Amino acid sequence: MASISHYLIGAIFVALINEMSGNTDYKSANSIYDFTVKDTHGEEVSLEKYKGNVVLIVNIASQCGLTKNNYAKLTVLKEKYGEQGLKILNFPCNQFGSQMPESDGEPMVCHLRDAKADIGDVFQKVDVNGKDAHPLYNFLKEKQKGTLGNGIKWNFTKFLVNKEGIPVNRYAPTTDPMDISKDIEKLL
């Protein structure tokens, strides 16, 4: 009996550690609220913080041909819908042509300030594909499959998430953020 108790305590401990570290098994997650991520300064953020809001999740890059337009239009979306409940979560990613060389923290904050990109909340750099892909991205890709496979194809892939934390749409990197407006309005 004692060994079963020790096993259960150990299993609970491991589950708590995984939950606290953001390592939620994406296959058992019900919504984005099951994930914890780190902001650009390394602080843990439970995505439950965004409960009740419409969320747009974007993998960003500073030196991509799509950067200028996406930064400008994401800023417009934030200004237009932010007070109505849209939250934009930006995850820098350096997996596509090494187009996000800035470090997390102040270098990232300074880059966005200099680019006049008031695009929402910014988190630590993540991998969106491969064995080191962040569990949140594995969840998003599982819930909203891509064309020709589930992998993220390039910078600025966008996922729209409803107020219940469920991904409802996936948009290609070339989709202009303003073209998502009608979908955002339906969810708000």
C-alpha cells in the first residue's frame, strides 16, 4: 500500500511540475488556458489570464519581408479591437531563415519600440516546429491543421482563438491581419 501512495504522490508531483513549467501535454489540453508560457523577460504567464477574450496568436520575426506590414496591421487590430476584448499574443521565432535574431528581454522590447510595433503581449522566443516546438504550438497545430501538413510554414502564421480558449481558425503567413477583422468581430 505504501508503494502505491508513493507512486501517486510522485505522479501528482510530476504533473504539478509539468503544469507549472508550461509543459502541458498538448494532446490532453482542452484549451490554450491549459498552457503556461514565459514573457519576454522570463516571467511565467498562465494563458488563463486571457480567459474571456478573443486571442490572436502570431509567430513574429523582425527581418522577414512580411514584418513591416504585419507589425503595422497588428498594431491597427490591437487599437481597433483591444478595448472590445482582443488580445494579441506574439511569439518571436528564429526558425525561418534566422529572421528573429534579437534576444529576449530588453533587446526585444527595444526592437518593437523602434519598429513602432504596439502589437500586444510579447513572449520568449519559441520553436514552433520540430522536436523542441513549444507545447502551445503543438496544440494549435493539432486543433487547426495546415495546408500540406500541420507544420508552421513561415513567420506570421496566425491562430484565432475564441473566448473559451479554443483555436477556431488558422491563417497563412501572407494573410493580411486586416483580412481577419470580420472573423474577430464575429467572436467579440
